[in-house]
Amino acid sequence: MASWEPRKDKRVFEPSGAGGLASVLGTKFDYYRTEYTNDTDLLTSDSRRFAQLEELVYEDCFFDYVLTSDVLEHVRSDDKA
């Protein structure tokens, strides 16, 4: 990934509680990495950082790529996510 050319015109979404690939992908793409929270103040303050996968604020097809690992099995309503 380090050799990839930057593509800031591409939006990448990586829902993750911690870790993730932010250190590399954040330099290559328009990168969104969210943590789960129930705190409504956080949800409304920074949608790039905090989210509930069942209630994302983004329009359909907003992201070009979605990366996820060890996340969806924790979502209660996976059909909404």
C-alpha cells in the first residue's frame, strides 16, 4: 500500500473500534474511520469519527470502497448496516 499513488478523489470507509489502516489509507484516500458510540452528542459532532452502522448519515453510494474486518458480527441489525 505504501507504493500506491494518492487518490484523494476516492472515499474509503473503514468502520473500526480501534486500529485499522488509518496511518496508510489516510494519506492515500479521502478516508473515514468510525468508532461505534451511543453518545448522541458525539454522533452529531463528528460523523467521520463516530457512527452507528445501522444509522449512517451518508447518502447511498457515497463511498467508493468499504473495508471491514471483525465489525459486522457485532451489529444487531445487520440488514440496516
